[in-house]
Amino acid sequence: ANSGSDEIAAFTVGGGGVLTATTPAVFATGPGTAPFGVTVSLNGQFLYVTNTGPDNVAAFTIGPGGVLTPTVPATFSTGGTNPSGIGVPGRP
């Protein structure tokens, strides 16, 4: 998450753990969102990002080549302020 530029940088993981930027390499989260924490669902199909600006969680599907597409709805309220981390049960 790139909170200063309101975007998420995405990579695929290759052999030996080598990272390769996706095409496109960044995905906008919206003006003033300040994305911070990131996690991936256990099945690898969804990416979740905490947005400290609007105090919500953005959800994306992970498509072929790591391309991110916002879910519908795209965001979910945290009910709190400045969410800075996110976890998925079963994932460290």
C-alpha cells in the first residue's frame, strides 16, 4: 500500500520468490484514502486494504496476472478510526 499516493502496487510471485510488477503496476484506491494495511484471503482470490483516510476497508478480486478489480460494494466501514492493519483468520 502506498498511502502517500493513494494506490496499491501489485506484484506476481515467481520461482524463488522473485517479484514481478503486474500490468498495470499500480491500482488507485481513490483520493484521500491513504491505504495502509494489506492482506490476501486464504484462497488467494481477494485482497483487502485498510484505508486510514475514510476509515474503511477496500476489497478487490485478484484476477489473472494479479490484476485487481474492486468488489461490489468496493468498501466496507470499519466503524472505527485510522485502521492500520488487517488480518485473515489462519494467516500469520
